[in-house]
Amino acid sequence: MSTLKRVKGGVCAARGFSASATYCGIKPLDQGHADLAMVYSQRNSVAAGVFTTNQVKAAPVKLSMKHIRSRSARAVILNSGNANACTGSQGYHDALLLVGETASLLGLRRQQILVCSTGCIGVPLPMEKIRPRLKLLARALSQTGNQAAARAIMTSDTYPKEAARELQMGGIPVRLGGMAKGAGMINPNMATMLCVVTTDAAISPPSLLRALRKAVEDSFNRITIDGDMSTNDTVIILANGAARAPIVRSNSAEFNLFLEALYSVCHELARMIVLDGEGTGKFVEVEVQGARNNVEARHAAESVANSLLLKCAWAGNNPNWGRVMDALGYSSARIQEERVDIFLNQLPMVMGGVAGPASSSSLSRVAARRAFRVSIHLNLGKGHYTVLTTDLTEKYVRLNSRD
């Protein structure tokens, strides 16, 4: 029986972790919150990460991917307002400088520091603004600094995104907590986002990486807003063992408990990212059942979730099941038109590939809600997949025409 429960504290919920934030001038002052953050473990910690699959990777991604090979890290420094992407050798040098000075301030080795950036692409980091604030950032580290850090990594987000869980291992309470940012340029593998998760569990490096990959695949890789993949996507987890609970190893009961908690944290953060999609008005869950296999179910679900025509229809409170059928048809999944059933929440919108018995007025009322589910039954096998997505509004277009 699971003992999982929600707790407060974000990245500071777990023992032995602190966080801080400051404003250094990367973003305009009128945006109203900090733009530089740090997460720190007071103890040696195991680390794992999952990074963007985009062939164009930002300098901080390249550097963090290199450092995390040691499977050990103590701190993550993050900035918002500037992605430090497509900035050439200078961008990588700036990321190295940021890591080096942070390591000196914390008394750590460079390889124990990971770095994340988010914001505009192609603009050099204003190091002359960042470097003078690093000492203040290190001094401000606090066990209550989680929300300030979560705010500091926001770009077009409208609120900080945090989640934390507590579970029992061998009768000892173990905690996991995380923070994330993301609101636009969201697409699986991974969504445009930064995420840092901390835990006081003791876990072997292979088990930690395995758990993180599984949790990311079932959470952050199942969200899409606009079909665009970023250059900076990063999910990092630090585990410092401060709870002094039994060590978590793969293929154990403890591993399954840990994975459940990690997935719960990641899923809540992923859901918040979609709910906070910039300029969006609808939260839509697209579920495909009965595909020949899970891979085809994923292709079908993502085809529907990324259909611009369908997302525009949802923005107008129009259920438009014809566009759902169309998106299914051009996906790479096997489709037999006459077998397809589609439900809007519980209303039968399509049965056997043709209009179902639900009335247009009842379907429109559901489509007008802030959140609804599109359930698609292909009736060809046991494959299943779910994607979280949004509509596409004029406000979204306006917001993304500025940069």
C-alpha cells in the first residue's frame, strides 16, 4: 500500500537542500521577479539528467551533459531571460565561467556544478551583470528559498511551479521535491522546460537515472502546446541520502515506491506547465486506446494533440470531431475508419467512424469548458497513450510574434 503524501517546500522539501534567487538584470526590471537561481545540496549527492534531443543544443546543456557523466553533483545554477543558445564558443566559455565561479564560492569542484538557462536564443549572456551577483546568490541560500528560486526561472510563466511528496521507506520518511518552468515552445522529447528535482533518498546512480528516464517519459514527454522543441530542455535530479533510509536499488520494492513518488512530482509539474500554456484557454487530455501497440497509440495521440486546425477549433468552443478523424488518418498509426469511436468526456461524438448520438449542443457545451478529455478508441489492439495539450488562440500568436 502506497504511503505517498503531498508536502510543501519544492526543491527544499528534502533534507539537506537549500535554494536562493536574485535579480541581476538579465530581464527587464519591470517584469517584477528575479532571474538567477541556485539549488544546493549540503551533502554529496548522486545526480542524473535528461536533456533535449534537439540537434541544436544550448551551451549550458552541453556543459551539464558533460558534468553529469560523473553521476555526482552538488549544485545547479539557473538563469531566465537568456537561453545562451546559438552563442558559439563565447556561450560555452560563459557557461564555464558561471560554473567555475559558482564552484569557487561553494568550495566545490567544477564538475559538481550543473547549469541551466532559459529565454531568448542567440543573445550572449550579460556576464558583467551576472558575475557580481553570484556571491549574493550563494550567501542567500536558505531552506526556505524554494519559491524564490521557482519564480526566478520563470519566463512567460504566470506562476511558479512546485511539487513535493513524502513516502515511507523502512519506516523512515523520504522526500522528493521539484520546481519547473515552461509555458511556450512545448513539445515532447522534451517539452520546453527546465526542471530540478531533489530527494533525500539514498539511491545508486544507475537506479536514479533509470527512475528519472521512466518518470520523464511518462510525464514531461506527454505534453505539447505548440509542437516546438527547445534547445535548452533539461531535467536534473539530485539525491543526497540525508534521510538515512535504506538504499534504493533497481528491481526492488523501494525502487517502485521511489519511482511512484518521482512520477507523481513530475506529472504534477508537467500538468502545471500545460495549464499555464502562454495565451491558451483550454486544457485538453487526448487519450488513445485500442491501438495495435503503444507506439502507434502515441503517434495517433500526438497527431491529434498537435493539429493546428483542431486546436483552433477548440479555441472557438468547437468540438469538430471531423478534424480529430483527419488527424488520426494522417498519423503513422494503423487506422480502420469504421472501427473508430471518439468520446468528448463521456459523450459519444463518433461511433464506428461516423457521427455519434451526442447532440451538437451538448458537445459544444463540453468544448466550452476550461478542461475536457478527448477519448479515442481505435479498437485494433491493446495499445494506449495519453497526451496533455491545449488550444491555440489569437493571444498565443500575439505573444509569440514579439520575439
